[in-house]
Amino acid sequence: MADPKGFLTTGREVARTRPAEERVKDWNEVYVPGSLLPIISKQAGRCMDCGIPFCHNGCPLGNLIPEWNDYAYREDWTAASERLHATNNFPEFTGRLCPAPCESACVLAINQPAVTIKNVEVSIIDKAWDNGDVTPQPPDRLSGKTVAVIGSGPAGLAAAQQLTRAGHTVAVYERADRIGGLLRYGIPEFKMEKSHINRRIEQMRAEGTKFRTEIEIGRDIDAAKLRKRYDAVVIAAGATVSRDLPVPGRELNGIHFAMEYLPLSNKVREGDLTVSPISAEGKHVVVIGGGDTGADCVGTAHRQGALSVTQLEIMPKPGEERATHQPWPTFPMLYKVTSAHEEGGERVYSVSTTHFEGDEDGNVQSLNLIEVEFKDGKLEQKPGTERKIPAQLVTLAMGFTGTDQENGLVEQFGLELDGRGNIARDADFATNVPGVYVAGDAGRGQSLIVWAIAEGRSAARGVDRMLTGASDLPAPIRPTDRALTV
């Protein structure tokens, strides 16, 4: 193990963030550059190298966490990077964006603050890029087989990289104008600067992966015709259908899905737009939905100069300590203050929107809400708690309900869906259509980035085995695996 007494002698320290009043004036990542390296080796030394490392169970990728903690403690960054990449294609993504279920499962977290696994991970990969340890890994020989991957989010990219390295000729189709899926246009720049995506794409190009942007399968290319052109197809199109809020006034101008609002600020950062067509500047902003996407809307509104930002959540406010009915090592529902919340705004829990009101020009001006509570497992409104709040911009960040079926992809392939509206698949991630596989949220439903990468890696093994008769590629999860929750 790293430091046998590290967990006794060293307290938990995390990456420092820049002052809120400073960072809301730009779109750079919120953390102080270089603040981790002086402390990260000691933080890695807090790892106990447990006989049964439950952090492995918390992470669907099966990351070899105690091993790379030990290397980070010894500052052997090359070896740490090798161990990190053994299970994770894109640790710079997960190290910035993952909610770290591995830390909730850390054995030290039974009665002490967990090891800063996520911070150690991002330190290792950033150091690896700086040292030139991340290089293209092209295959030794080509198989002569071709694979199309539909979607360039974390699941699609992981599947594409694994299959390319296995020797297959892979083309990734993306309907947006740039590669990255929601990593590119759903995640604000202040959470992950897009330079991290760009350099991974260049690595994958050097390995042989082909990328085709602004092509939507189902609309621009018939899915059945695509199937005939390739030996296999991996659908990694995500769960991009946003959950709507069908209440009176929903048709008013100024009410947008989060995925209509967030990509535009990224377009500004990419230089495609001078200003966002949907801006919070000078407006009272209401974000409906208390999850990470909602927090992204909050941080974006701050940077655009909102007059006020209010985030609404229908569920009760979570506790700050692990509840008894959510025991270790499950992933608990805790009150979380993100960097966006540190920057200001109000968070309101246990409320439901009843209707919107607008002006004579059809623009939203206010939102009416009512307090709610759960009784006998049912959500009930509390009479007499109605109130109105100003709202000139409303973003709906209430999650996603499934993969896009309007573009014709599901129908043209002839795909079967499961009871939740996701694309059905078998134990090898294969659909009912021969040669067509599905990975990520399109098959699992809305989930985390670590699950998406794990799905992409696992689906790649199924494809490789179908194409060649056997496969040495890893498959960290099964389609039926789920996070350990209560």
C-alpha cells in the first residue's frame, strides 16, 4: 500500500476553486490551475489498499483505484497512467464530471472522509498528458471488418476506440457539427474545457477512427442502408428526449429545455455565435430540476448576467449526512453544493409548478408554484402554499425519457424497445437486429458518464466477438447491471 498510516495522519483536501466573484466573469474551469499537484500524493497516500476494495464496486468501470493511488503516492505518474487507462478510455472526462460513486463506496468513508479518488484520477491523467504518456495506440493489423458507431458521446467514443484498437475500421456518425455529444454541447465550459475532448479526438484519429459530423442517421442516411454498408453497427445515440412540463402557459416564449439553452453558450465559446440567442442577461431566471443539468443552467445563467436565479426541485431537501436507510457502500442522496450553487442563487425544495403567466406579447413573466409533500407514497399539494415568482427565462432540466424516435432511427432499423422505452438488448448488448448493438443511455436510460464508458467498452467486446469469433476486449458490466442504491 501507499502510506500505511496515511489515513490516520493526513486529512482530506480537495481541489481549490477560484473565488466565485472572479470565475463568474469567465468560462474557464472553476478550479485553481495546479492546485492539486502539491497535495495529491499525500491524498493518494490516504488509500488503505483494502483487502476488499469496495471502491471497485462503486465504479462500473472496475477502475484499479488502490493501484494507481499507490503509484500517485510514489509520484510514478507513468505507471499510474498505465493503470488508469487499463480500465478507462477517458479519465480526464470522468475525473472532471463523474459524481464519484467510488468515493461513496470507499472503505475509509465508513467513519471518515473518503479518499479523494476523483482528484487523484484527474491529477494522474493531466500529468500524463503533460509528460507525453498519452499516445495513439493503432492496431498491429486490420481485421478487414467495418463498424459504424452512431453517436459520439462517452459510450460511442469508448466503443469506437476499443474496436479501432482491436483492428476494425470504425466510423463515428454524429448529428451535431462537432464530436463529443453531450460532453461537447451539454456540459458547460466551466465544468470541462473542450480542449480535453479535442485532444482525445486527435488521438483517436491517429489510431484510425473516422469521424463523420452533421449526419443524422434516420434523417440524412437511412438506417437500413447504413446497416448494409457495415459489418456491424453500434447505436450510442443517448437518451436525448427531454422530459416536458405540460402545465398552462408552457407555450410562452422564454421557456426552454435545458438542452436548448446550454448548447448555445458552448456555441459562443466555440466562436460560432457572438452572443447566445437565449440569454439570461438582465432576467429573472428559474431552473426547474435539481440535478446536475439544473446546476449547469444555474452556472450558465450567472455568467450571462442574470438578475436572479432560482432553482426548483419537487423532491424534499436531502440531508447532509448519510441516512440510515442509505448505508455504506451505497451511493447516498446527499445535499450537494456545486460550484454553480456557490456562485449564488436560491434553491427551493418540495415545490411543483402549477402554471406560467406571460405578457401581452406572449413572453413568460412569472411562474406559479405550490408546496408539495409525500403522503403514503403519493405526492400531494399543500393548500394555501401557492405563490408567484418572477421568471423571464425558464429552463426545464427534469431529466430525459429515452432515445430519439422521431428521426426514424428506431423504426428504420426495426428495433425492439423495452418496457421503459429504451432499445432492448441481450447479454452481449446486441439488439433484435443481427449485427446491430446498443450502448449507453440509448439502452440503459439516463445515467452517469462512468456507466456510459463502461457500456461502450462492454458493447465493443460483443461486437468484436461477433466479428471475429472471440475477443480479448474487456467487458466491465452486463446490460442488466445497476448502481448499488437503496
